[in-house]
Amino acid sequence: MIVTEKKLSDLVGYTSGQIRRRRELFWDSRHYWKEPGGAIVYSIEEIKRWQESQKAAGSAELDGSKTERYIVKPSTSHTPLLV
């Protein structure tokens, strides 16, 4: 299902700021894109997959098997973010 930011916020409970931050740091063109009319739309299925992967990563950290993860947006020149 493809939704607007407002509907995404209603479905998953993220604020506009949280959605923007996830777009900047974690999500890519599988999770969201800009339509020809200029609206940004989101794929609920891909975002839920991402949420599950974050949940699994959090579980690994709780059981003592924490690993370092680097996140880099392809279009940025920033140093990778260690999370």
C-alpha cells in the first residue's frame, strides 16, 4: 500500500519530524519517493520490513551480540553514522 505522510503517521505513529529523520538517515527509494506532482509517498510494506529489521537488530543488542552498523545515504558526502 502506498500512502501520504499523514496516513503513514496515522498507521505507524511517527511524527512528521520522525518521518523526515528516517528519510534522511535510513530510508531509500524503496521506502519513499516523490511523485511527478511533487507529493512524497511511502510504501507501508517496505517501512514495516525496515521496522522489523530494526526490531531484530535491537534484540541482538539485548542478548549481548551487539554489532556496529554504519548507515550511509548514497547522495551524501557525510561520514558514516555509527549506530
